[in-house]
Amino acid sequence: MVGVGLIGTGFMGKCHAIAWSSVATVFPDVAKPKLVHLGEVNDELAKRKAGEFGFAKGSGDWRAVVDDPEVEIVSLTTPNQY
């Protein structure tokens, strides 16, 4: 089981969260990913979106997502200009 991090929760972030949640449905021979850590611009938004998207943790600092030892892959879904 792969541990997933997500940075950014706008349109594309939501798309990636849905996609990660659907892996086992689309690929039945693959283990369902573990939604580990979500990053946003502040802690309040991160924790709210983590609950909405099914992630175990939310943080207002993207570095916490990248440094989390449970996270093995990160979807970076922030707008290109940031």
C-alpha cells in the first residue's frame, strides 16, 4: 500500500483525491492507496479539506507533507504560478 500526500485542494486537488480513492475500483489487483497527509495554505483549511477528501492528516505547511515518513508519493496540484 502506497502512502499518498496531496498539496493543493482546488479543482485539480479534488480530482487527484478522487482518483487516488478510486485506484482499487479501476485496478482491482492493486492495493488501495493510503491517503496520508494533505497540505494547504493554512492549518484550518488543510484540516477541513483532509476530512472532506479522506486524508488522515492536514497541514498548513507543504514541507510537513513532504517530510512525513508515511508519504511515499505526492500529488502537487497547486496552480502553476505558485
